Amino acid sequence: MMERLATIWVQDGTRAIAVREDDSFYFCDFDDVGAILRSEVEIDEVISRARQGQLNEGLDPSALAPLVLDPTKVICLGLNYSAHVQEMGHELPKYPTLFAKYSDSLTGAYSDIAIPAITTSIDYEAEMVIVIGKSAKDIDPSRSFEYVAGFCVGNDTSIRDFQRRSSQFLQGKIFESATPVGPYLTPAKDVDFGKDLSIRSFINGEVAQDSRTSNLIFGVEEIVSYISRFVTLRPGDLIFTGTPDGVGAGKNPPAFLSDGDVVSVEIEGLGRLSNTIVQ
């Protein structure tokens, strides 16, 4: 039975685990998936060692922590699906549109998302997230996948009124514990390097976004190579690859989230996030 890596909260902090398809799991000898990637121990070896320990039954989804607790970089692409570019009223970009988040912005795959009452413009963005596996600097696109450990699911929760206060996205993207990422690290080779996966979001069970990662304007190889031209990507770094059309801000009238709404993001082969808005 195949195992995938995840990070969970435990009584004294966090632990990385190897999760089986039936949600049973083994503990790994690391605090989080980021620590595994930084150790340079092969993932197969980490899982093999974990299997020597006790098999635990019934993973509680609410225990899932951010996949990587403290990445050196969380880099995000905006405007990377053409239909989303159109719904937001922008022109197609010539180059990737980049912004950043901080590790404090991250939260677990099933955690509540607490948003201060200073905003009424809470939006959702389903995204495939690249997880870097080894240091990459100034690499050719053809070699990008050598540096990718795998993929996970993200929701780039966005506070649109703050985002639009200036030409920079940052202040609308960095609210603390508002960006779920997880639930597992899926090896790149197991999902054909993320080239054509279904990506969907749901609001209270109703489909909001429905696209495929093959619709990315800038693909995974180009994204990793482009970013590596000016920064060194480190193991455990996260790259959010952009969201498809169907966000709340793109509707007429806009349809933003409110207290009690449940936002779910599902990507083929990578898993599912489900988070309740608390305001």
C-alpha cells in the first residue's frame, strides 16, 4: 500500500508521518515534511524506516498541520490561467506575476480560517503547489523536475479589499493562518509531474472552480526555472502556481465568503482541503 508524507500536530509539537491509503499511518523521525526534505535522506528511505514502527489507525484530518512548517520561501503566481486573467480584467502576462507569503500565513488542510472582521471581501483560490526537493539556482527548464519533490494542494485565501489598496498584492495575501496547504506530499512522478490534473473548488458543497492544470499559462518547468534565475530555491520551499477562473471576485456581483462557509479544494491525485471560515 502506497504511503505519502504529511505533517500533523501532536501534543508536544508536530511530527511528519507516512500516511497509507486507508488513513492509517506511521510516525517518521522528523518534525515535519520540510525537515525531511532538508535532511537529503531519500523519501523512500524515510518511509522504509517509518514502517519499522507502530502502525497507527484512523488519521484525524483536523490534526493535519501545514505540510512544511517554516519554508524559506512561499512564492505565488498570480494570473496564470487565461480564463482567470480575463475574469479579473487583466491582459495576459508576458512573464510570471510573482508575489510572496510568509510561513505565518500557512495553516492545516482542515483547520478553520479565522479572518478579522476588518474585511468583508474574503475570497478563495484553488491552486496546485510545487514543493521543492533540493536547492536550485539558475537552472534550465528541462531540468526543473530534478528539483521538485512533489506537489500538494493549496488555497490562496485572498482579502480583496486589502489586495486592491495598492498595485502590490502582498497585503491581501498574508493574513495569518489563512492559507491552507496539504494534505500530503505526492511525488511528482506519481501524477505525471502535475501536467494535466483536475483542479476544483467548492463552496458549501457547490462547485465554484473547475479546470485542469494543463491550462496553466506558465507550466511547472518554466515556473521553477524562472524563479531560480534570481533566487536560490531551497528544500521545502513552496510555489503556488495560480488559480483558475471562478473566484468570488470574478462574479457579477462579487460573491465573497462569510462566517461559517466551508471552502474545499480538490486536485486529482493530490488530495483535498476543507476549511471553515470563522469571522
